[in-house]
Amino acid sequence: MTYTLITANRNYSSWSLRPWVLMKALGIAFADRLEPFAKPDNYADFRAFSPTGQVPVLIDGGRVIADSLGITLYLADRHPGVWPQDEEARIFAQGAVAEMHGGFGHLRNDCTMNVGVRVTPKPMSEGLRRNVARVREIFETGLSRFGGPWLAGAEFSAADAFYAPVAFRIRTYGLDVGKGQAWVDRVLAHAAMRQWEAEALAETWREEAHEAELVAAGAITADFRK
């Protein structure tokens, strides 16, 4: 049976991007179902298909798997390539995924994801500076230890999928990640990321709360959306 992956707006939904790009990159077939953020609070509407009232959600027959990490772990039990084969690379990738899933609150809040715009950000808070420095450290460490071109070695893995939304943020806000920019450029050029971006730019709807977060983040210098 084919998986169904439920995601939200391409412009805004960083959590949706993670399993979507992972499955695309690994060639795991799925039916692509989009449930957009239609209002500031979508919990009640999303509860119709998601036990958490959030996206992403993976449907596999009678099973409903919620949360980007939950989906990744479910897929890892059923498909090769989610984690690197090399033990040290796998340990690094799993740690990086867990850290992104549970942390980087300042990066999320201060640099909200919006694929289709470019922003001159407001002066960084100390928390955001620390988050960006840590992202840079993860990128440079992974590339140096495992030889690239991906974060945990020669093959795309869950580590790349979980930091893929950060690549969009880095480009949107012009964040400095040092030598990690090589990975940012590579992942943004990936066919799956280019597809996600094209769909984001084609979206015509806007959601008020997400747009307000964008305005609060800094001065919009370019908007490539329809």
C-alpha cells in the first residue's frame, strides 16, 4: 500500500518539509496530500486527520504516524538509507536530528520559515547568535568528519532532511554558516528541494499569523511569491 503524507503550506511548514524531502530523496513513494494553514489556529480542523492536531502525518494503511521524528523513525524501520550505514556517521546523524527536533527555539521564532522571500533581519538576539553558531558547528563538523557532500557522508540521510528547512532560513535571512554554506548550496540545488520551492512560489494564499511573524523578523527586501 502506498503511503500518504499530509503536509501544509510549502512557504511556511518547516516540519512538513522534513519527511517530504526525505522520502523524495530516498525514492520512497507516497501520495502527497496538502492541508494548508487556513487560519491562525488550525488545531480543530487538523484533528480530523492528525492525533496531534498538527502536520506532518504519515498514513500507512490503518496506521497514522504523527510528527516528523516519529515518521522518520517509522520509515527507518522499513527503508534503507534513512540513517547512514557507518556507525559513527549514524551516531552523528541521529544526534543532529534529535537536537534539531528538540532545540533551536530562537532560530525558529526569530527566523520564521518563508521560502519565497528575502529579509534583512533585525539585530540578532544572543539566543539566535548561539543557535546560528551551533548550526554552523554541526555543518562544519559533519562535512569535515565524514567527507561530505552531505552532513553525514556521501549519501543524503535524515540529518540532511531535518536541516533542509534551515537551509531555506539561511538563504532567506542571509545567515552566516561559514564552510557549512557548501552544504546549504548543495541541498538547495537538490531536485526535491527545487520542487518544494517551486510549489512554494506558486502558492497564492497567505496566512495572517505567519505573515506577521515575517514582518516582525526584519525588512522584506524581495518577495518571489505569486
